[in-house]
Amino acid sequence: MKVSYYPGCSLHATGKEYDQSVKAVSDALGIELKEVDDWSCCGASSAHMTNFKLSIALPARNIIAAQNDKLDMMVPCAACFNRFKGAQHHLEKDDSLKAEIEEIVGAKYDASVAVRNPIDIIYNDIGLEELGKAVTRKLDGLKPVSYYGCLLLRPPEVCQFDDYENPYMMDGIMGALGADARKWSCKTDCCGGSLTLGKTQIVVHLVDKMMMMAAEAGANCIVTACPVCFANLDTRASEKGRLPAFYFTEIMALALGLKGTEKWFNMHNVDPKPLLTSLGLI
Amino acid sequence: MNTFLEEVNDRMGGVPIQSCFHCRKCTAGCPIAFAMEYNPNAIIKMIQMGMREKVLGSSTIWLCASCETCVTRCPNDVDIARMMDTLREMAIESGVDAGEKNIVKFHEAFLSSIKMGGRISEPMMLVHYKLKTLDLFSDMGLGMSMFMKGKIKLLSPRTKDMGSVRKIFKSTDK
């Protein structure tokens, strides 16, 4: 299959290993990626927290740019995904807003682009059976907890993604790779997001609690699909008791025997290599 | 002349906030309530009581992380997350002294980075934020470590058609 691809700003910077692992996994599973032409930032939290129209116009510019490709749009970053789905929600229910935004962006919005996260594409279009067949190294001993955070799931009528209180797709993917996904109660909790700079202590408090809950659930790592969550888990948890974090696509690449994993793991703040070495996975 | 409550409702659209029957489910599920000056339910009550200055000047509206747990669980579909966005916009427009100045400065630095290059340049955005807040040294070690790992690049590709990005900022500027 072929999809258009919106990496977003984080995936070209602090979330680089997410971008590279999404590309490697997509290639291995036969998903062709076509980058959205001349994309710009989605505006993230800062736009919607301070200026509603800006928070619709910035994503709209990118969705409209993707319309020409006539493909589903893969958006790996949970924050970008949420902004795109939110913009579509408002554009499709408010005609006068739509007309105003079309005037600002200088093109028509035709509601034709399906915005999709790679979890959804891999789970629903590739399927767990096909994924299982592509595994060359079963992840025996790896006990991840799946961490979705906020932005893939809420509000549910906007995101329309997985079960919003107890999501299961990422656990399914981990299971197909041979990992033992642990049940826990923080799947959809908030990491504090962009408060990480202005109010670091709040984020430390939230991620420390999650690390404790993950350990109590018998996990030895945390798997996520959001560069903001990843950065907070990887850099803000207190040293005592912290578990390594991974993007779910890094774990997939490991199980599919793809090249590049070592390079990505070296970019993490919390080194995951001692865990993977002890399990004989690298 | 509208009351504070009517003004918030008009700007938000959707379910009027007086539909709230104060079950406090929003506050029970709020991950940041422990750090807030007034909890989300208290903010709704304060709007109903017309406490404009206290609400717009509170730390609460800036500490809300927009996780949307409140609106997802509200039995009456009050969009509390959108209410917080609306209150932030109103606070900026009214020029009230923000309850959390560094968070406002973060948003300003973030948006000005998009305005300059179409995409966020993390080092430029961070330098801008640090200069605004004069909080120069926190996270220095972390930043250096990310730079050494090749995660932070000084130069990254920008959006080519910057005219269209500038037009978006100009047309939505209030």
C-alpha cells in the first residue's frame, strides 16, 4: 500500500529515531511513504492554547497539501495526529469557519484525506497475522507496557482511534512480535506534555508515578507512539526505578531483524542496551 | 454587555457550561489538579459567579495540559478543555498578568519559531525561550547530551513557501 507521510517537526529532531524506525518498518511491511509536499508545523499545543483559528489554519495547510496525493495520510506523531483530527472535526462541522480557513490558506478543503496513525495502519491494514509472519527474532523476555498518553485517543469522537479508556492495538502488535505485553492502568494517563520546560517538576512527578506502576505490573520497558511522551519518559524520570522507553516501531524493527536499531538506541537518554543484551536480543 | 459566563459560552460554542451539575468527575480525572490553584470544577463555578479577574489571572488555565480527560468523561459533554483554551485566549487579550509566565513565554517562543521557518527549529526555539525567561542553565546538560547524540541540529530544513505560512499568521493575528 502507499500512503502520504507527514513526519512533523519532532520526527526531524528529538524524535529522529521514531522517523527512521517508522520508515524502516514501513519499508519491510510493503508500505510506501510519500512525504507531504513542503509541509509546515501543525502548531501543536502552543497554537490551540492561545489562538483557535491559527490552530485550525496550520493543520489545514498540510491536509490541503496532501489532498493532491489522493492517499491516506500517515501521521506517526500523536500530537500532530491530534491537531489534524481536531482541525478536520471543526472544518467539517462549521461551514463559515471552513470558508474563512480556505480563504486564509488559499485553497479548498475537500474532506478527502483520512488521517491515520501507523498503529492503526499496521494493526488494521497489515494485520497481526502478516506481521507475525515477518518476525525473524521473537522478543522473548521483553515485557513492555503500552503507553498511549492523551493525544491519540481524546476526545474519542474526534480521534476515533482504538478503545479510549483501555486501548488494545499496541498490545496486540507487541504480542505478535513475541513480547509479553503487561496489563497496567496508566495506558491513557498524561505525561504533562509541553509543561516539561515551564513546569518540569509536574512532569517529573507524573512520569515517576508511571515508572512505579509499570514496574509493579512486571514490565521491563515502556513502549510509546508519541515523541512528547517519549522525551518526557526518557529524560524526566528520576534515576531510581526508571525503565527504558522505546518507540513501538523501534521494537518492531528489532523483531523484524531490520538494520539501524543500534544507532537509534544510542540516541536514547536512558540506555536500553543493557536490558536488550541481558535478554539476548542484541 | 455580556456577563463573563455569556462571553465564555459565546466564544466556546457547544454545550453551555452551566450544564455542569458539579459532579467533579473532571477534577477526579485531571492529572494536573494536584498542582492547580483552583481545580477545573472550581473554575466552572467561578465563571458562573463572574470572577473574571481571578479566573483569567489564575495559574490553572496555564497548567492545564490539554489531555482532554475531563471532556472525555464529562456526563454532560461540557468541553472543559476547550473552555481552558478559550480562557487562555481571553487572558492574553485582556492583558492580565499571567499566573504562569514561563508557560506563556514557551508558547510565544514556539509560535515565533514556526513563524520564522514554517517548522520548529528546536535549538532556536529553546534559545528564544531561555532568553525570554532568563532561566539560562536548567537542562543545559541534557541539551548538550542530545546535541552530542545528533538529536539536535543547528540547521534543519524549513518550509519553502514561507509566504503561505506568514499569511496564516497575519490573517489569524488578533
